[in-house]
Amino acid sequence: MNSTNSVVKQFPLLCGLDSPAGRDMTVVGAKFANLAAVADRFDGHTAVPHAAAIPAGAFADALGPSRTAALAELFHEVAATAGNELINLDTRLARILTSLTLPSALWKALAGWCAAGAPWAVRSSSLVEDGAARSHAGLYESYLHLTTLADVAEAVVACWESFYSPRAVLARLRAGDADPAPRMAVIVQQMVDADLAGVAFTQEDRTLVCATLGTGEHLVSGLTAAHRYDITGQSAAPPPYDQIAALAGELRAHLGHEVDIEWAWHPDGLRLLQVRPVTAALSVAPPTGPVFATTSLYYSEQLPPDIALGDCADVYLSVTTKRSPAFGLAARHDITIDDGWLITLNGTGLNDPARRPQWWDHLTGEVIVDLGPSARQNILPATDLARFLSTVLNLQGDPHTRHTILLRPFIRGASGAVTRANPDRSTTMEHSAEGLLAINRGLTSPSSLDLPPLDDQHSWDALETPEPWSLDQLRQVAAFTQILTELYPGTYLEWVHDEQVPHFIDYSTTENSRASSRTGSTLSGGAARGPLLVLPDDAALTRLSIAPIVSIMGDADVPESRYIAGLLERIAELPTPPIVYADRPYVILSRLIGHVAGFVFAGGSDLCHLAILLREDHVPAIVANLPGEAGDGHLAIVDNGRLHLRAPVQI
């Protein structure tokens, strides 16, 4: 047993290798608990260096109630918006974690512990890493060769903060873990002055040993080439690799599963630094070299062999199955469309100019990045793309693992528009300088324009064209709207006018698409009555509506936001389903369908997503001004474009 660890008993805020808490994964994490579980098995030739763990509870204490509450709110928002705001996540996390320091009692405990001598290594031991299913390798920080107490304290705080780095948060989200709790213990371990260091993996009848000169940190991070020995029962390895393989085999037998160990060779013998389960099949091939494979998002009939869909499979299929045929048709009619890219890359490929396609280094404007179902539609400047991917995908910490993304240009343009073909062969077009996203999400009140049938030349000659659309462009938009509607009845087409050209962006189809109304009257026909429920114009409505939660094609599988959950609770307490009044037809309000009698909006678009969904579900909705004296509890009646209000009776 490592008797030197008994000194931890003097410092109750620390857990030693020989303490019961030191073997409890829920207290110190699997990394330290695994080490503690085997530390007493070795003689003087193999030993675990002097080490202690700061339990995860100390991190929670250091955060305090206000930071913990802020993190909980942020995590819920990220999960509820399908990871739509990852580009701003690092800034928001940094703001919450600012001024995080070591509590004085823990500082004093470390001061006594570190009196045993330097240098020290400080490593994370998260409660969610080094598990049987996922290792989360490389996500959290390690710091070596620390010689002062101040260095150790600073490294402990940095390890804590790494639990909330964007790359770690995204990795947990992709694994289905949206828990904001601070589940990070920290290991403080005496450094080993190693001549040789590395890793070893067991699998069935073989052990793979990888080694490098000095410490093994650069080896596990992929920055240093390794000497590799594939050792089987029929092969022998020179010293000390034979001893390393024997150690790995002993640990495998003792723990009952394949193991991945980190080791160091010291003049006095072998030192075990870490032991964890093997979470993926052992490969005897060298690490993957640079990977940067791309193909057209919409026009690839067969995926190249280097492309692996991975976490993006469902997103890719939903995007391409819908858009590819329509985009091909648009191209045949000389309509401008914008292709995207399906990309599989790793860190070494991203950093290799010879691997990157030319267009990558010439991207301008803004782009949309999909990383999978838990991280959709992140909009960011193209100049920030490499940094963003490196951060959220941990490409520096793990430069060899392949990742697949969907990348598309995001075109704001000078104007956005939505068009719909009418039974009389005219076309309704709603347009706004605030952009297509604002129209779709109910964030603006667009102007409406009736485009005449294509053979009505007299009406076309008299048409007043809104900026920046030309008459020829409007005819082109109307013609293609009619063409696509013949193929897909009930179609709404989405457009952006950019650099003097209209771009066809997307389309949606509904079974109940026809509406004779105009902005300023009926959005969805029918009559309804109920108590008025007035919604203040909360910023949450805009934020949740911009996120890719709701679309005409269906809702994303994400947790309900606190805002909507609270609203549903208020509605459930009312005696009857209410008539909801809001400033605009925010698309997130579709979550209320089935719980309310109808809607009234101060302004809005006849072709926005919420209006379409309301018509599909036959929920009455109108655009009307609410009198100043009206408020919650008034009896409201919506009747095909008219709003009747009556003050509540006082009894």
C-alpha cells in the first residue's frame, strides 16, 4: 500500500488513495477511484505515485448558489434550443465562472498536502469521464511540472472550469447528458521524473504498448509519435515493455475488463498513472492521419468513402431528402440556389492546408453549422468557423477522431420573402427587409404583395415593385412558385434577395394551406372564446423562436423550455382554455396548440410558420389591436377576423 497517502487523513477536504472515499466514483470520479482500487496491489517495483483527490463536492461549494443557478438556466436553454447558440456559449460560461477561486479551507488543506515536495501534476477526474461506455478523453485539462502552491491552486480552478468548456459541454450533450451539476473532482499527484512514458491497451489475447521519451502527455494528445509494440502470447517484447504488458494483463484480470493505462518508467521502476476501461475496440493501426473529406450537400448521388455520417445522419437525411429534388428543379429553371457541404474532418486535417479544399479558405459572410441533432443551425461568421469547430469538437485535445458536419451559407440579404400560389393562379408574396428568418419565426410584420397570373400582362405592367425586387425577378419568383406548387400542392416557398439576385432557400408543404386572409385580419379562420391571457413581449419568445425547435415539418426532440413550461402551467390553472394575445406570431407559441382556444396578435405574417400551423390545426387566430383597458381575465371572442372583448364581471 502507498502508506504516504495516510497523510491525507490530516486534511479532511482531500481523499487519499487509501481512504474509502478515494474509491467512491461518485465522490472522486472514475479516474481516481480506479487508481485507488489497485494502488495497494503493487510492490516497490510498480507503484502509484503519491496522490490525493479534491472531491467533486468542493467544486460545488466553490461555485456557490448564484453560479450554480446561472449554469442550470444556461444548460436548460442550450438543451431546449437544440444547441443553437453554441457560438456564444464560451462567452456566457466565462461570464458565469469569472472570479472562481479556491475556498480558503481547501487552500489550507492543499498547502499541507503539497508540503511533501514538488513538482506536482494536477489532473481532472470528472464523474462522467473514464466510464465503461464513454471515456470523454482529452476534454478536460491536465497540468504538469507545477512547483508552487499558487500554481497548483490555479491548475485546480482551471480543471474545474474545463468541465464547462464548450467542447466538454457539447460532448456531454451529444451523449445525451444535459445535467449542469458540477461533477468534477481533481487529482493532485506527485510528478514522476520519467525516462519513458506512454499508454497500454489490452484486448482479448493482445496488449498494445505505446511509448515516448519523457512524459506521456504529448503522446496521448497526439502531438508526439510513439514506439509501438503489439504483444501477444506468441511474441515477446524487450524490457521494460514486457513489464508494462504484464502490468496491463494483471490489471485486466483484477478488474474484470479490458484496460487502458497510462504509465511512466522511472529509474526505480514502473509507475502507474491512470487506469480506465477500454471504451472502443483496440486498433493496431497507427492513429488516423489528416482527414478533410467534402462532398456536395444536395447533389451527391453517392457519398465518398471518406465521408461517415455519424451523429449527423438524421440531420443529413432530413435536409437532403426534402431539398435536393426541389433544388435540382430550381437549377433547371435558372433559379439561383446555394449548395452546402457535407464534411468529415479531424483536427490534423483542419490544420493541414494541403487537405483543405480551396473554397474553405475563401469562405466569406456567414455560415450555418449542424453538428448533429443536439447542436443544430449555429449561425456564425465564416472567419470564426475554424476556431468554432476546434473549440466545440475538441480538435486540439483529440486531433485524430473524425467528425462530420453539415455546412451551408447563411444569406441574410437585403430582403426576405415567402410566396404561395393561389387558386386563381396569382401568387401572394410577403416580404420584409428584416429578412426571411424574421418572417418565418414571426418576428416581423411583413408587407404583402399580390403578384398577378403570369398571363395577365396588363396587371404586371401596372405592378409597383418593392425594393430591391425588379419586375423580371418577381415574374421569375411567381413562375417557379406555380411550378413547384403543381408538384407539391400547398407549398410555401422561401426566398432571399442578395446581391441583386433572388435566391431560392427552402420550401414547406401543408395539407391545409389556403387562406383568403391578409395581414391585419384573419390568420386562421374560425371562432373561439375564452379568458384573455396577455403575454408580455419577453426576450425568451424571440430566442426560442429563432432556435430550430419548431418547423412545419415537426418539432425537434428537445426538453420543453422553462418559459413554455411555465406558460402551460398558467394555462392549466385557468377555468377554460384562453385566447392568447401576443405582440407577434412567434413560432414557439405553437407549443400551446391543444391548450388554448385561439390567438390574437398585434401584427404578423399570413405566411409565417405559426400561422400555417394554426390553419392546419384549425385554431382561430387574428391580427388586431388590443384596447388599452383590456387585460388578463377579459372575456375574448375571436370570430373570423373580429375580436370582441368584455370586462370580467365583479361579484
